[in-house]
Amino acid sequence: MAGDEADSFLIEAVQRGDQSAWRDVIARYQGRMLSFARRMLAERSEAEDIVQEAFLGLLRSLPTYDPSRSLETYLFAILRNKLHDHLRRRQKGQRQSLEQLDTDEGAEAWIDAETPSRYLADEEKISAQRAALVAALRQWVEQCTDEHRFQDLIVIEMLVVLGLRNKEVAADLGLTEPAVAGIKFRVLEQWRKLTGEEPGAHEWQEADLARDSTVARIWQEEGISCLKRSTLGRYLLGVLDDDWNLYIDFHVQQGDCDRCQANLQDLRSEDERDAASHERLRERCFASSVGFLSHPPA
């Protein structure tokens, strides 16, 4: 069963009150979430506390969970928000700047918010437009990887994630500025075709490829170009071709993708980790949250 399908199956079971499925969700994600939290926090106990809070946040938000959204993306959004709150409360001893954790909208701000009915239609419209945009961007990334158009993907990440200018991208990649501009306009045209049939289709402009754009924010929040865990596993095994390796090196290292770094760290430590400590964390997360499981109808 594919990862997304397995997640959907597990979440549906958890929503019915299945405790075994909830254990599976915790076991599936606790390692990578702990690796992520440990990058921000020096103390393991602090990181475990935040992971526990994130799982509880997921369970509390399940009544409004959008099944079209990746569970991993959703969990990492909650985890980032919990880390943000924790670091702001502590206000010192941070291992990493809060700037890298800030988003325009905290994960749980929209998870827990009660929307007044007079705004409901607008909210639904915005949500649908965002979902369509996310789907189109993911489809484009998939096309790039399937066709090994990694240069296009790297150029776009350098623009929207790193915030570089045409001149800087050209210098880093050994291209001319006109070549970079050509890639930008070709990609914008591809995005127009992918979203052209959607209601309220986005009017793509060069400004959409800037770091302060809506596209850039969504790209980071949704992990648009984040790699599948299975792909990262093959990367570690050294069985991918040079083009794939070059792109993953860029995305993880130069692009500084915290989520993929956490997944890689978790995968590297799978054979080395202290099984007993991870079992304790899994049971702790389960025990603290199982009371919030919904109960199946009698």
C-alpha cells in the first residue's frame, strides 16, 4: 500500500476510535518528528515533550482534518507551531532562529479556528483555490522528476525558497541570465496550463517566483518539492542515478529542507536507535492522547 493510501486508511480508522491504528500512526511518524525537533532543541526530553504535544494536537484536530492534505505535511505543520510556541516562551538558548519557524499563519490557528458563518463561503472558496494550486504545483514537480527536468526544479527552488535573483541563480548554476529567464517563463506557462481549467485560476506572473510571494509561502508550508521517504531511502542506499543524487543534495543541503533532513536523519538512525527509548516515547504519546480518540457509535 502506498504511503498516502496507508495514511488515509489509518486516519479513517483513528476517526472511528481504533486504538491500534492510532498506535500505528505514532509509530510511523515519531522517529522523523523527533529528529526534526532535536534539530531545534538541545535536550532530548524537551523534544519528546513537543512531539507528544504535536500528536495530541493532531488528534484534537481530526474532526476538521482535510484528507486531501498529506498527513506528514499536516503533522510537521503542527510540530513547527509547537516548536515556535515553545521557543518563544523560552526566549533564550535557541539552537535556531525563530525566523525559520515563522509562518504567516500557525498550523493550529486554522486547525482550531471557528469560522463565522458569514465568512464560510469565502473561506471555502479560498481553501478550494489553495488546494487546486497545491495540486498543480505537486503535479508539476512530479512531471519534473519523472522527466528528469531537475534543472528547472532547482532554478525554481533557488528563486522561491532561497530568494535568489536571476543573476545569482545563473552564477551558481553556470548559466546565462537569459537562460534563467527562459526557464522562468517556460515554467510559468506550464503552471498556466495546469491551473487554466480551475475556477478562479491564478494569473501567473513573474512576481509569483519571488521569495515573498504566496507561491513561495505555500511551497514551504506544504513541502511541495519534499521527497518521498522511499526516495530518500534509495538515496541512502546509493541506487539512484547521478541526476537524482545531484537534486537531492541541492534540496537537502543548499535548500536546507528541514523536513527532508529530519527524514534522512531518522532513516540513518533506524538501525542504530535505542529501541527501548523509542518504545517508551511511543507508549507515552499513546497514553497521553488515547483518551481523545472518538468513540465508534453504539
